[in-house]
Amino acid sequence: MREVYISGAAMTPFARHTRSIQDLVQEAVLGAVRNAEIKLSDIQAMYSANVFGGMILGQVLVRDLGITGPALYNVENACASGATAVHLARMALQLGKYDTVVVWGVEMLSQLGGGTIPLQRNDYKTELYAAQGLTLPSVYAMRATRYLHERNLPRSVLAEIAVKNRAAGSRNPYAQQRKEVTVEEVLASRQVAEPLTLLQCCPSVVDGAACVVLTTRKPTNSAKPVRILGSAVQSGHQELGCGDILDGEITARTARLAYEEAGVDPSEVDVVELHDAFTIAELIYYEALGLCAPGESASLLQSGATSLGGRVPVNPSGGLLAKGHPLGATGVAQMVEIVWQLRGQAEGRQAEGARVGVTQCTGGGIAGVDHAASSVHVLAV
């Protein structure tokens, strides 16, 4: 298998944009192409990740750039859409189908008008669950309640995740929310689903795009060449009995595959971007990614190991909590941040000396399944 590099990376700020979705994607694509120091004519295939944009969106988005002709693959896999697109593009490069491709993700959630993200519409079980109030905030609220109960911890532990990530986001010019908060402010913010408050949930009205250039040709530009050492995507198992809602099984399974392919142990990871759509998710994923032993996620957080300057900074971008979560763009944006971290280009929020980075993104809530999709990537210089 050929080595695959990320030679170019770019994104738009995540915000409520008044520009068109075409403008956002074209800014990200042109930025990544410039960063890779290639020409548009060098692109042999394109992968477009999006959830709510509709049919053949990718072709519509880049038509005006004049790069019509090459294969264009539209990818939808809920929140994991962007990461799934990178996974598929890397496989095509490894197999020799292409030498240079671009992968972008984009979403304009502001067009949905706010509120919780709509659940799957064509699954009768999901419709039944949603009718009883089982939306994603309520699911994560149950996880949070169980976590605090089983481990005899105060609610402030959850708030500490929001404080950490929003402090990092305040240093990130691409983040939607750039205000530091205190534990007291987090706990006093409006209740969404007990024990989760508003500042413990990622913003639901956010737009943005991100793009990476993948190539099998070792980059010759001045930036450090970043390789994708491991890439895995998995779907969730059907839950036939009473499962452990604190068991991030799908993420742990996906991470094992990515670590194995990369030849990397979790102890060697220097920086992580993970799917913190709600504060409790980050604590669960510490354990699923092997950053700590089961039962030790709160201790890991409180030790400062996952803060900037710690042993393994987690979500130095601000994560979904502060940067925002435009679904189709999220997985690609996580990779853009890790590329910047590994190159030493994350000004103001740099994980010093980082050489190995991990991105993790889950996606989709359907009844009876532990997430619809999960993706984990291991990057290194």
C-alpha cells in the first residue's frame, strides 16, 4: 500500500454565515489547494461530505471553479460524513486509483432554523423513540446521569470539560464561540436535559466548510509532511438487551483498528480532536480511545493532562463545544486542526512537540444501535 499524505489543509471560520454554501466550499478548496502548492488541474478526484444539502451537492459546489470532469463522490454518514470521505479517498489512493484528490465537508445548519438536529426520518423505531422524547440531548443526559451516579462524582466534572474546551476555543480564530467560561457559569446556564446545561452542548446553528488535499506524492512544500498512518470506519452493533450506556464500544472498536494499522499505541498520541457534542461524550471517549484506563476519565481530566500544556491535549481547537459542529464539515475540520498542530502552525493553542495526532468522530442516532457510524484516524509527522 502506498503512503498517503495530507499536503494541503484549509477551512472557513465556523459561524452563522450570510454567504452561500458555494462560497464556503470554494474558499476552503482554494485554500487547501494553495496550501498544497498544486493546481486545480492536478486534482484527479473529489469527495464531498454533507448531510442536509440534497442531491449532487458536490457537483453544484465546485462547478464555478472549473474543475468539472474528474470523479466526484458525494458522501453522507451523519456527523461522520467528512471523516468517512477521507477514509474512502485514502483507500483509493492506497490502491493506486489516483495520485492526488481533494476532500471537503460542508454544512449550513442555519438553514434549519435552530433547535436539535432532525433525527432519521425513515426508521419507524426512531420515530417511536423520538415521540417519547428520546432525542440526542436526552440520550447524552442519561449517559451523564449514569456516569455521575456510578462514579460518585459532582456535576462540576461535566462543567470542567466545557471550561477547558471553551478556553481553547477562545484562542482559535476559526471557532464560533470564543468566550471563556467558569464552572459556575456553565452550571448556571439554561437547563437542556438534566444534568446537561446549554454550555455543555455544542451549538446547533453553525455553518462552515473544511478541505484537505490527499496525495501519494511526498509534499515538497515548506510544511512538515503529514501522513495518515491509520484510518478506520465502523458501524454500530444492534443492541438486543440492556447495554451499558457508558460503553463507547463502537469508538473503542474503531480505534483499535486504526491504532493497529498505524502501529501506534494510545500512549504515543500527542494531541486529539474528538467528538464532544456534549460534555459527557469527551469523558466517555477518553476511555474508548485508550487515553486512560476504564473508570479513570475524570481523573485524567482533573490532572490537566488533556488541557493545553498537558500530556495529551484534547480538542485544542475548542472542539465541537466551542468551534461548532456543522455536521458534514466536522470530520474534515478535525483533520485540518491536527495537521496544523503537527506542523506547529496552531498559533496560540499549539500542543508543543506534537508528532502523533488522532481524530475521532461518531455519527447518527438510530433506535437500537450504538451510534450509526464511527471513524478514527491516526496522523503523524
